[in-house]
Amino acid sequence: MLSLLEIWATADQDPALFWRLTLREISIILKGAAARLTREQDGRAWVAWHIEALARTKKLPTLKSMQSGKPLKRRRMTPNEMISMAHLWTAATTMGRC
């Protein structure tokens, strides 16, 4: 059981949580952590490959042609929404300063 706790800790999980979970839950969380690490490594490899590929090109493609998807279209806030957000912001930034 201690070797499993060691694996849990190397997966950057909270050791205190380990003892409250079932073996099934631990297994699911560790599989998820392994998938996340694989996805992150694949992303780093993708970036490294594209950096080198772009370094070898004679003419750099435009940024727009490299980006995927359409830019998000955001609707404008109404004046009442702006006032409400300003009140929320003021309350959040002045909390405990009175």
C-alpha cells in the first residue's frame, strides 16, 4: 500500500486524500493524471516540432493562418450589466478594508 501512496504522491496528488478514497477511485484518478501528463507531453512535442518546422521555412506564415477556429464574438454589455460588474468589482477589491 505504501508503494501505491508513493505513486500517488509522484502524480502530484494530496497524500491526505489518498487514505479517504477506495482503490477504484485511486485507480481512476491515477489514470486521469497519466492521461493529462501524456496530453501535456504531446502538446510540448507539437510546439517543439512546429518551432523547428517554422525555423526551416523561407517565408513565415501569417499568425491568422496558424490559428484555429473563429475568434469569439462577444456581445456588448448593457449599461446595467456594466454598473452591476462595477459594484461586484468594488465589493471584491474593498472587502475587509473598512
